[in-house]
Amino acid sequence: MTAMPQKPPSIERRMVLRLLHYWRDIGSDESLPARSDIDPEAVGDMWPDCAILEVADAEGEPRILYLGTALKEDCGTDPTGAPLSEIPAATLAGEGFSYFRQVFEKKVPITYGGEYTNRRGNEILYRSIVLPLAEDGKTIDGFLCAANCREIVTD
């Protein structure tokens, strides 16, 4: 009798897809994950590139509950506790999470990528994801977000 080969560990490198997989694992088919379900240790090496936002309703602006160390460094400040609009312009968090209202309306995760010029004048290529959260499983009251980037090098 031959043993079944072990399934190889996931080799997915794209952060947005790994975080989406994590989000799906902590939620269910019937309900959205809650902020209280998020385990920074389980998120692992993505945690410095993550943010957690809290929002009261569809018309309100999210407040930053957590901003990872990589995102804080890029912002040049710690906007924890402040509204999302206080994140400095031309930063990864500012560019990467600006479409949260679409997630609120559609009630599904959305990933987005693009280019921008950062505060130092460098061209940046980025990818981000905003995932809805709901303490009651249904009513969106927050977002788990992540973004990463690379500088576009031109010769």
C-alpha cells in the first residue's frame, strides 16, 4: 500500500491573496469575520503591512484602530485613533485604502492596485486589499486592510 503524498505547503507569495484566504478561514459562508476574530500571530509576516479600521455606518469615515509598522513608517507618523482622512497623501495607506466605501456598498472584499508618486518623488507600484468585518456577522463595522508596494525603477 502506497502512502498518499502530502499536500505541499502553500507557496502563494501575493500578500493580498494570502490575507484573503485568512479572512475566509476566520469567517463562514453565513457571516463576515469580526475584528475580535483577527489574530496578529496567525496573520504572521503580513501584520506590519495591515491596518484595522472601525466605522459606525456607511456614511461615516473609518477611524484607524491599528496601522502596521511598515505603513506607519511610510506615513512618517502614527495616525492611530485618527480618521482615515488624516493619513498623509501620497502614502501607501492613503492610496491603498481609499476605496473602502466600495467594500461597504458591495459587502465583499476588494483588491486594487495602481501607481502613485510618493512623498519623496519616487514612482510606486502597489497592491492593496480591503476586507469587511462585522462583530454581528452581518453589519459591516470595520475593515481589515493590507497594502504593499515596490518602487518602479527606470533606467
